[in-house]
Amino acid sequence: MCSGSVIVCLGLGLKPDGSMHPMLMERCKVAAELNKTRGLPIINTGGDPKHANMTEAQAMTDFMVTKLGVEEEDILLEEKALSTCTNAKYTLEMMENESQWIEKYNTGGSSTIFLVTSEYHMPRASHLFKSFLEVKGLKVNVEEHGAKDSGDVQLVTQEKQGIKYLSSKNKKYNIPSLSEQEMKVTQQKIEILLLKYNS
């Protein structure tokens, strides 16, 4: 495995008392297992959009260290993000400053982001990370590792709507639209999930 690879675990809004949603715990478990089997560092990304007086990144880190056996020095915190778009934006800005993780296209090398989020959220999250990578000219593979979610079809339906508005996010954050083929792949992933959740 390339030494430039990293696990990126996306946050999810905390409860008012600062505790974690079960789906966020599942994301942490997947990231912790990858850390154990791959020996890679983790970036926990998530600010405090719910005003719980604790960032998602900090809550995730505490859980991973105290409950899942991850070494604290294996984790970096990105604590500004308030959305999936800013998860990607701020995480990649952090990684850009670490030369061992990111290699430019013209070097001929590559790195891998092991992207961890809930299964329902993965198609849109992966698409956005790829869009931000495109604008930065970084040769980084995105490997998807979906965590168990609640099985709520409404969550997938909301994500389907969110994918329809990706072009507006591209304009807002000045990132390119991915190819028509990439968009079709993202839409197909959502349709597959809808079939699965409705069965």
C-alpha cells in the first residue's frame, strides 16, 4: 500500500448533549478497522454544525481512542467542516500540506483516500471528493468504505435530491463538474441503494 494513503472518516451531526448518533459510531468502527488492518492514519473531519459545544471530529476521536483501540497519534482532526462539501475542501487542504500523502499528477505517483461514511451518504460524498481533487490537480484514488446505516429509505431519497443539485455546489465552491459518465455512475449507485432499501 502506498505510504501516501490515508483514511478519511466523515462526521455526522452530534446530539444536543454532544453524544454520537449510532450511524456515526458505525463510521468510526469502519475507520478503526481500516487503521488496524492497513496501518494508515485517520483524518476525522467535522465541525460543530449542531452547536453541541464539541466538534464531530473530537467526538469521533474520543470514541476511537477510548472504545476502539486506535492510537491517538494515528488521528488528525479537521474541525471546521460544516457540510459534505467542506469535509472535502478542508480535508484536502490539510492533505495538501503533507507531501507524504499527496503527489501531483506530473510525478506519476498516486495516493489513496479510504473514504468512510454511511452507505446512504457515500455516492454523493465520493463524487464531491473527486470533484475537489480534480480542481486541485491531485492524482488520488478514492476507495469507498460504506458503514452500516439505519436502512431509512428517506435518507437515500434525500441524497438523490442532493445529487440533483451538485452543479450548484460546483459553482459555489468553484470546482469542476465531473464527466457525464461519472455523474451517471453516481446516480446509478443511488438507484441501487433505493432498490435495496425498498426490498
